[in-house]
Amino acid sequence: MSKQYLTIREAAQMLGVSTVTLRNWDKRGLLAAARNPANNYRLYARADIEDFLERIEEKKPKKLHITFIPDETEKKES
């Protein structure tokens, strides 16, 4: 049985980012955290983390196309 809420460390591990990144995202409103009423620690709903991961996956490019731009100084030296 999986937990409904994750600690900031658990959420960071699930997302593959640091806890500092999660705190910054919370401050910016990108991924809001709930607060534990007893100690005011951040808690993240598992469903919110999973939704966030899905949104990230949707925006990832399927293929990365790299084009090299020739260095103009190399052309002049030839």
C-alpha cells in the first residue's frame, strides 16, 4: 500500500531532483506542498507528484536534433 502523502525527501527522490529544487518550485507555485499541521513540514500528495511527472513527460521532445554551426575562424585559416 502506497502512502497518500510524501515527505519532501520522498517526493524529491520520486522526481529525481533535490529537496532545494522542490522548495523553490513550491515558492514559485510550480508544485505546491501541503503543510503538516503538527510541525509545518512540507508534504506532497502522491497524486500531485504523479500528475507533475506526466506533464513533464508530455513536454519532453521525442528526438533531439543537433546541428553544428561551423566556426567561421576555422574557415578563414584554411
